[in-house]
Amino acid sequence: MFLQNFPPMGVYETLFKFQDATGHYMGDVGTKPWAQGFPLTRQLPGGPTLPLSIEFAATELKYPNATGNEPLRKAISKYYNQFYGASITEDNVAVFAGGRPGIFATLLFLQKDVEVVIEETEYTPYFDKLKILGRSHTIVPSNPGNNFRPKISDYNKAVKEKGKKTLLIRSNPCNPTGVTMAGQELQDLVNLSMGDDRGAIIDEAYEFFNASGPVSAMEHIRNIDDTNLFIIGAATKGLQVPGMRTGWVIASKKYVEIFRNFSSIAMGGVSRPAQVYVANLLEIERVKQARNAVVNFYNDQRKAYQEGLASCGIELCTGEGGFYHWGKLPNGLTAEAFNKRLFKHKAAILPGTLCDMHRRGDSGPHGNFIRFSFGPIEPDSYGENIRIIKECLRG
Ligand SMILES: Cc1ncc(COP(=O)(O)O)c(C=O)c1O
């Protein structure tokens, strides 16, 4: 064996188990992909169309720029300046093949003396990334004891306790809990991450998915060049095109240069046609319409499933954002056992244990928790979905 073994990221682990049990790939027609984190890839009510073809010149068949092509980087910077009053340029934008590689590259180049600070309940692959990179980390409590809603004072405590350089990492809205920091709280999180010894990765993959409207830390950052802040965005969720594999990191110019160098060694840039496609999606009037449509459509879905899942006896702790419900199964049922029952209906949820940044398994506080995704499901499947969940909870 020449290569070091490494297991798949948790969501994929569930996909592979599902495939073994059902013979289907989750997400295929006829399956119920409640474990998966993708949005509907069709036009939403009141939303713009999603083009099914693009035109590009022969020049787009050349190698892309290592940092991302200028029209896309310009469209991204214009977007943040327009909607969040930011004052960035394309030199603050590095384009990656999705959000995950941007997060990975940031952690990869993190200086050895920086301590990572992360919530106890977070996006599954953060755990894998920290493990593979051998990064020690300090945990901020996020569990049933605080209803998965850590306060800024908890962050303050974790940062101060370390008494050294710290980098916070937080998905906002949080995957899996949907808890969203906005307004003064988000401003406080940004303030806490300012200064030479402080920094943060704020992962805004679900930026559009917030009950009161899209949310970004960019609204609270005056001059990103003076910070160690890394704001992650992607076309994956809000723009509804996970297949385009396009994401970005907004950061100080000096860090964007490092990402350029990383790309020149390890990525070779991102598909030019994908960049052309995504730049078109960011046209200001179009994206305004998309933001509104996503908020309205997914608010309805969040509310409908909040009522539906609660009526099944699932105790929900979901916040105001994201496209997941986060809750506790009744009668001590574990998420693993629940999934075995769901597989018979070609359905699956994500076991909460995969969001436990301590990975304590069923004996930890996440054993009976599930993440139910309403991102990829059509509203007309609601009745049948709730019926299956009720049946599987009965036994
Ligand atoms: C919290 C969070 N960050 C980032 C991503 C980025 O995903 P991708 O690499 O598919 O763009 C996801 C997707 O599931 C996510 O849930």
C-alpha cells in the first residue's frame, strides 16, 4: 500500500451505505435524497431561469487563469459591493472548484502556530480536513445544553483561553443546525476575528437561505486587506448550480496571491466554461431576483417541514437559515437505525453523529439527532415524505 488510507467524507459515507442497501445512487429519480445538501436545480417560482446552454469563444478553451478569470472575479466583487456595501476588487477574489477546495486551501496554508476554533456541531468535512492536516482545534460548545446556539461570549472565552493566534471556522447559516448569525451578532463575530493574532473562515455556502434575507459577513468588514478573514462563497446552493463546481474565497490581496500560487501547483484553475456560466448568473438584476426567489421558496419549505416533522414527534432545534432541519428522534431511536428503515423506501437522512466535531458516535449527544435536507425535494412530495417518516418512526 503506497497511499495513506482515508475514509470518505460523512455525507458520502451515507451515500455509499444507501447505494449498498438500495442499489441506487441517492439523488437519482425515485430516491428521496434527504441526506444530501443540494438545492433544486430548476427555476423557482418568481426566480430567473437556469440556462441549459452557454455560448463561449474558442479562447475559453485555453487554460484558465490560476486565480480565476477576470470577468468572473469582477462579477463576484461587484456582487458583494452591490448587496453588502463592501469595497473589494477582483484582487480580493480567488476562484476554486467549489467551496470545499477553498476551505481546504486556507487550512492547508495556515501557519503552524494558529489554533483553529470550531463549534461542536458543524459541517461534516471540517472534521476530515482538520484531521488530514493534523490541526489541533478548540471546540466551542454547541449541543443540546445550549440548544446548539453558542454565544459570542463562548467564542470569546475559547479565543482568550488559548492566548495565541486563533482562526475561527464557522458555517453561517450553520450546516447542519440552520442557526444563523446576523446583524450585531455577526458584527461581533467579525470584530472578534480582527487583529494580527485573530482570523476566521466564515463559510457562506447558504448565504441566500435565511428567513429574513441573505446574510454575509462582508456587510461588516470595512477593509478586508487589513484582516485575516476568509469569506467562502459558492454557486453551489444559492445560485442552484452544484454541478458547475464553482466557489470562491474573498480575502486580503496577499492571501489571494497565495491561492493563485496554490492553483498553479495543484488545481490549474477552474473550467473556463463553468466560469462563464456563473459570471452570467451574477448579473445584478438576475441575482437580485434569484436571492428573493430562494428566500421565499425555501422559507415555505422550512416552515412546512417544521410543522410536518414536529407532528411526527421529532424535536426540532433548527435556526432561521439553511435548507436542513436539525432535530432529535423520539423514543431513543438512533439515526443509524432510522436510516436502515428509511432505506427500504429509498430514503435517507444524515446521521447527526457525522456533524459531531468530537466524533463520539451514538454514545455522544448527537446519537439521536438527524439532519433532514429539504433542499432537493419538490413541494408536491411533502405528503408522501411525512407519511414515510411517520411509518419509519413507528418501527
Ligand atoms: C457548509 C458548507 N460549506 C461549503 C459547501 C460547499 O460545497 P461545494 O464544495 O460543493 O461548493 C457546502 C456544501 O455542502 C456546505 O454545506
